[in-house]
Amino acid sequence: MIPKSFSLKIILLVITFTILLTALIVNLSTVWEAVGNVFALFAPVTIGLVLAFILNVPMRSMEEKVFRFMEKSRFRFVRKLRRPICLLLAIILLVSIITLLILVVLPELQDTVINLAGKLPKYFNDMKAWIENLLSRFDMDTEWLQELTIDWKLLGDTLLSFLEMEEITSGVTNVVGTGVTWVGSIGGTLVNLVFSFVIAVYFLAQKEKICRFVKRTVSAFIPVKIAERVFYVAALSNSIFSSFIRSQCAEAVILGLLTYIGMLIFGFEYAGIISIVIGFTALVPIVGALVGEVFGAILLLTVSPLRAVLFLVFILILQQLEGSLIYPRVVGTSVGLPGIIVFSAVLIGGNAFGIPGALFAVPVCAVLYTLLKEAIRKKESAAVSAVESK
């Protein structure tokens, strides 16, 4: 028996929802591909808005703290110059960071890989001799170890053939076709990045006007209560994400400085380049510094395997201390999350969506956590009021 309170409209809505959900599950791969195509279509706009949000953090800080005096100037053109100056400085800061990474880190990484490849045969022979000496002390068989050899030339040729594209070895025609494809792909990517940059600059230059228009549009087509809730969640998200970006950058700088100081104290080589890489990779919460640690270990491996092992011990201890004592307080406090939730959010977000998931899991979780606390307070207040009324 269907309750009388159930209207025909509700029944039809339930049936329609069930049919749509079933069709979605059955054609999940097709739907996911269509969603991916839509995201790819709007990728320049999305990247532009993300870039604008990132640039807005230093730009707003400069407007409010460094160039605030220009707002009080009696000259109108001085007041209008504040936004372009702060925007230009924010862009210069971002470009400088990217340039530093490209010009300093990447060449060093290339030289390290070449240097390490030349030393691998010696490391292998030294390791084999050490193991053979250790086994001989316990009267263990070492003949199998003596027969263990590696054809380094064959290994190098195999790696090169693996890295080469099949089209390059299949003929001149394929080379030309592949070259055109790569040039077209790179050209298309550069064009999209240019458009994304233009969108970011335009949005930041006119952000107040754009935000007012969006608010008017939402208020015109959405009920007042829902619109107010949307505006509140948007403002809360903006505040939390901005705080997270500032604190994450501060945490990355702290970890990079601690790494540099520690490496100088213990006399590790390449202290500058390794600390810079660890600082950059630490922008990805908690787990990002592992990439920098691997880079540092590979770099020190060209000096000595023992130095690489000692560096890993040092940096892992430092990361544990920093992750347990500094990160939850710097980042967790800024977004209003307990340390255990920060750590759990990074792990879950990273496992689900990789590096972007690990990067944005903390502020997203902070927004949801704040909304949950507000809902709990409302429910508790309503319950107390109901008890008092009785």
C-alpha cells in the first residue's frame, strides 16, 4: 500500500531518478568520458580562474599592507595605480619562482642523472664486493655472486630504445608526422596558457565588478534564502582557501630553511639546490616533500651512497618533526582543522585524486568541517530551546 501522503508527482520523481541513476551506472564510462571532454573544453577558463585565485593572495596582501597608503591619496590616478602595480608585482613573483625552478633545478637534475649513470657500474661492483666479503665471513657460498654481472651497454641501449618513440624509428614520414603532432600539441598548449593568463589578469583587474554581477545573477534567479546560503559558503570557501595558500607557502619556506640549515650543520653537499627543491615540492601538503627527498638522495648518491643514506635518515626525521609539530599548527590552525584531520585529508585526497587531491583536500575538508560545526550548533540550540519551552 502506498501512503496517501505520497502524491503522484513524488512517485514519478522517484521513478525518474531511479531510471536516470541506473542509466548513469550502466553507461558510467561513456558519461565519464563526456565529463572529461567538457572539462577539457573549459580547461583554459578553469586554469585562468585557478591562476587568478592564486595570484589574488599576494596581490591582496600587497594592496592591504604594502600599498595601502595609495588608497588614501587625494590624486585619483594614484588610487587607480594601486591595483595594476600589485597585480604586476604578483605576476613577477610567480614568474620568478617558476623561472628559478626551470633554470636552477632542471639543469642540476639533468647533470645529476648523467653523472649518476656514469657511476652506477662502480657502485654495483663496490656493493657486490661488500656483500661478497660479508658472506665470506660466515663461510657462505659466494659463487653465485661472482657470476652476477650486468651488461651496462646493453642496459643503456635498452633504456634508450624504450625512451625513443616508435614513430621515430619507423621512417622519415613518421618522423615528420610526429614532429608536426608535437609542434601542434605544444602550440595548442601554449595558446591555451596564454588565454588562461589573459583571463586571470582580466578577472583580477575587474574582480569586484565581476563578483557584483555574479551576485546579482544568483539573486535574480535563486530564492533569497538559498542565495544567501550560496554567498555565505562562497565567502567561507574563499577565506579558507586563501588562508590555506598563505600558510602552505609559509610551511614550504619553513621546511626549506630547516633543510638548508640542517644540511649545513651536518655538512651535506648540494645544500642550496636540495633545500630549494624540497621547499617547492612541500607546497603539496605533507607528502609532497617526499619528491624533494628522493631528488636529494639521488643528487648525493653521485657523491657517496653512504651520504645519500645519511641524508634520507636526516630528512625523514626532520619531516616527521615538521609534520607532527609545525604543519598541523601552521596549516591546521589557519583553516580551522585539528592536526589529525589535516593528515587524514591529505592521505585520502592524495589516494583519490593524486597531487591535486592532496593539495586541495585540506581546504575542502575545512569548509565541510566548518559547515558541519555550524549545523551541529544549530541543532543543539534548537534542542535546548525545545527543552526550555517545555
